[in-house]
Amino acid sequence: MATFKVVISDPKSRKAYQKELDQDASGFLGKRIGENVPGLPLGLDGYALQITGGSDKEGFPMRHDVAGTARKRLVLSSPPGYHAERRGQRKRKSIRGNTVSADIVQINAKVVEYGKNGLDEAFGKAEKAETKTEHKADAKPAEAKKAEKPAAPKEHKPEVAKSEDAATKAEAAEKKMGVKKLE
């Protein structure tokens, strides 16, 4: 069965949340960019979402100023669908119309009205944050970790040996490349 990936942006907290949802039960089919939809099919009771964009199966973006559901090739000079490198530059690009159809796989939306519960609670983000803090409490302190691993003995070589070794390597490399020294 076909699904939508709905990306919900929260303007207050500046976070984004994703949820997959069946196309038929979503209530998004036939809606246009800029229309409001209830958040109930996503499990957001009391929330209202505004559709801000989306993309189809091949990744072509929806554009608010193109009517319909079909893919069209237009000369574009501004986003979405094309970002000009310099002022006045235009290019013919394929884009999708502003109406949600069965060919759309991702829908972008933003929260317009808030419900009683927070979005973190609705998407289970609060539980993940709590489990991370629990795992940190169970972790061993840094001193215990150092005590478990014995320090490896370091080998001490005199610096003279290093410089002689480096000099012989440099001479070998110069000889291999055919470099002649000027004296």
C-alpha cells in the first residue's frame, strides 16, 4: 500500500519530525499547498497543519504557483526547483503541480495550531531523551575506565637515532628521484 512521508516543522521549537502514513487514511490527497489539514490522522489531536510543499517519486519538487497534479517543464529563475547561481539566470526544469496526488511521496507541513500535548510526546522523542540520561547514569566513571586498562610501556629511543634515520630516508628518496645536491 502506498504511503506518504510527512515532515512536520514546529516553528516554535525549530524542530522537524517525520512520520509515515497511509495515503488513503491521511486526508492529504487532493489538498493544495497552503491549505490547512487536521493533525488527527498523524496522531496529533488538536493540531492543525499547513502544507508547505513536497516531492514526487523521482524527487521533483512541488511548486505553489503551478496548478494541478502533473509534472511540467518550466523555465525557472527562483526556488523551489531551481537556485540560480547569478542574478537573472534561468533554466528549464521539471517540477510538480501544487496539488497532492498519489505520485507524491513526501509532504512538508508546518504547525499552525497547537494541541494539548507536545510534539515530543506525540513522536516519542521525550522517551528517547530519558533513556539516554539513564544510560549515562549507568556508565562507569572515567577513573574506573583508566584503572581497567593498564598503560602500555613506551619505548624510548634517542633523538639522534631518529634524526639519522630521517637523514638516510631523505637521501634514499633524493637518490630515487634523481635529485642532485648543489654544493
